[in-house]
Amino acid sequence: MSVMELKQQLVDCIRMLEQSDIIDYNGHCSIRLDDGHILINIGSCQRSRLTVDDICTIDIEANQIDGRDKAPLERHLHCGIYRARAEVKAIVHAHPKWSTFLTMTGHKYEPVYAQGSLVYPVPLLDTPNSINNRPIADRLAATLGGRPAALMKSHGAVTVGKDIVEAFVLANYMEENAYRQYMALQIGKPYAFTEEEIVLCREKLWNDNLFKRTWDHFRAKLK
């Protein structure tokens, strides 16, 4: 894809997350380019009306290269993960309700939904602090380790992928799982998938075609 096509893909991702109530007036997503630079939405943009003009470029040390306004304060979150994970090409950071409710009450994320089991286990950064400097960004990256997702106590969530489609889909799967876990907790103890069931889910559902189908489902609803 060209840089302009990747910018549009990033715009679509953020707008879909906003429509899904996963991103609101905050939150940011990024794509790492082949030259090592990073595309990310500016902090001041309206996520629901995002355009390619709202995408700026930063380097791996969080220095801004271009853009009509400033990159988000938590750009360090993205840079910390990219420095630690050479294979990661895209990141979603949001403040979704249901998964954050779990961290606020000390409930561990449990695999109660097939697609949601793809990110299990989900490590937890045990602080609500903003990821707005290098030391805390490196701490988050260490917490994430080699996993596809992490939660931040009373703050939000991050998912990563080999492209923005994967990072977007995993963010949706994780939040849907957290929603189902939360709702099930209101009437009893939810069933958590066994290790064997999780392996089977991953074999069947970690699939580029299925990820693209999920992406297309949400993209078709963009206004």
C-alpha cells in the first residue's frame, strides 16, 4: 500500500472504533511504515470526523516529523512497543468501557467468548498513569511482552498486530469478550474456556480471511 492508502486505512480504523464506542474523544492508532516512521492521528482531531489530514508522522523516539497539529501525548506508548517488538506494524490504544470496568474492580480478563480467547491471557499494567513518557512506555512494553494485547488498570487497553486490520479486530474481540464477561457476572460465574478449547479457537479463528471479514463488517457501517 502507498502511504496515502495506509493513512486512509488508519482513518477507517479510528472511525470504526469510534462508532463501536471503543474510542471516544481520546484514543489513537498507529501504523509503522517500512522506513521506520510512524503514522498516528493528531491529538486534537474529532475521531468521528477524521480525515487523512488528521494523520501525522513521528519517529521511533516520539519526535514529530510532520502534521497539521501535535501528535497525541501518549505517542510514547506506540514508540515503546515498536522499539520492543520488531514484528509489530500497527497499534490500537483506546479506553473501552467493559474491559476497563474489569480492571477497575480487580476482575481478571477471562476467555468467555471464542474470539475473545485469542488475546488470552491479557497482562495488566498495574497503574492508571498516562503513557506519556519513555520510562512508562517501556514499562508497558515490558508488561505486554510478546502478547497481542494488554490492559491498563482503570485506564484502557492496547492491541497490536502485523497490520492495522489485525490490531483493530483484536481490540473489538477483546472488548466484546469483556462485555460478555461483565454481563455474565451479573447473574453468576461465567464459564471460562479451557486451555484445550483456547487452542482450538486459535487454530480456527486466528485467520487473515476472518479478520478481514470482521473488518469489512464494521467498515460497511461507516457513515
